[in-house]
Amino acid sequence: MSEVSREGEKAIVKPDQNIVVPLAKDFKGELKELLHDGITHLIINMEDVNMIDSEGLSVLIAAQNSLQKLGTSLELFNVSENIRKLLQNMRLDKRFIIQDS
Amino acid sequence: MTYSYTKKTQSTGFTIALSAEYENIAAVCQEVEKCLNDHQLQDILFSVILCVREALVNAIKHGCMADSAKQVIFHLNLQETQLIIKVGDEGPGFDWSCLKNKKDPTTCCGRGIRIMKQYFDTVIFNEQGNEVELRKKIPNIAGY
């Protein structure tokens, strides 16, 4: 489960575990619910995420695809060096806004 | 939980037979992590664990359709200059020769094999397409 802080249409989501199979599915549900609930500015605090697999990346991409239709972008912060490199390797680092920690 | 897991240790690695359930992935990753730590290979821990996860998820999800009655075999062999990982399943296999080199970063799927190819030097499927072998060159393995 993630910790969610909401302020109007903005939400900061902090997953408390790695975004991998089989947990990524629950995280997807959480993000989907926020987007259905009118959130247009979505920020993910990756502080407690040490690993993300292809399923987890798919969750982030699906959220980004939804946000893109609303004219915004998914933001990530507190991204570990390993995950940052993975995003670069998968050419996803330009798809999201990755804030410097 | 009914999932099963059996580990057999060899001189240069280990083999784990697991039922095709996602709950087993974490246990395999723990064994891999311990092995890499024992050989002071922390530098490659993230990439190896990530690829082990990808290979196991593929075997469980696509190979065995998450049927717990089916088995996945995981094998790790740490040689003097390379790490070899094999993951096989009881599924019918897939036509790996048709693998497309998907490069569209907006697609939501098809990224697992790309990740494996990114972090390992060699990614080979057997003829049937139900076993993948990953090879990574590693200089100066501790304990050799």
C-alpha cells in the first residue's frame, strides 16, 4: 500500500515497497483510482523503491499515458541511481519528469 | 500457501525447482543475492536480480500460465569469469525467432527481454523457447 497526500488535483504517492510482480498490480490500481478521482498532477516519491521491473515500468507508463491526455506529466522524485539508469537504458527518462533528489 | 520450492547446491552454484507461483520469486532472489554477496559482486546485484525477476515472471506468467501444478527450474552457475543463469519452464515455449526489437518507449509491454539484453552479454533461448540462458562476463570473482 502507498501513502497518498492529496491537495486539490495534485497527489503525492509514496509506495512502501518495490514496484514488481506481483505487487505492481495493486500499485496500478491505486494510481488508476486517483486518476479516475480527478487527479491531474501525479507525483511519485520513490524513496522506498529499490527495485522496479518491467511490470512496474508498465504501470508508470500507463499513468503517464493517461496524464499526457490531460496535458500533464508523471513526476518522480527520490529515484535511486540504479532505477535512474534503468529508465535511461529503457529510454524512459525523457517520458517522465525526474526531479533531482 | 501451497507453493513449493526446492534448492540443490552445487560447487559452482545452485538449482532451484519451484512451483509456478509469483510468491516464489522473492525466495529465489534472496538466494541469488546471498550468492552474489558471498562473492563480493554487489556491483551487479541490482541488474542481476532485475533480470532474474524478468526471467522468472516470463516463465511463470507466459510459460506456465501461473499454473501452480507446473514447475520452473532456476539454475545459477558462477564460473571464474562469468555468471550463467538458466530459467526453464514446463510450458510449450514460444517462437523467439519472431521477437521484435521493440523500441517504442510508450508501449506498456514487451520490455522484459529488452531489459535482460540490456544487462547481460548474451540472452539465448532453447529451440523450443521454454528455457532462457543469460550470460554475463565478470572479471575477478572473489573465491576463485
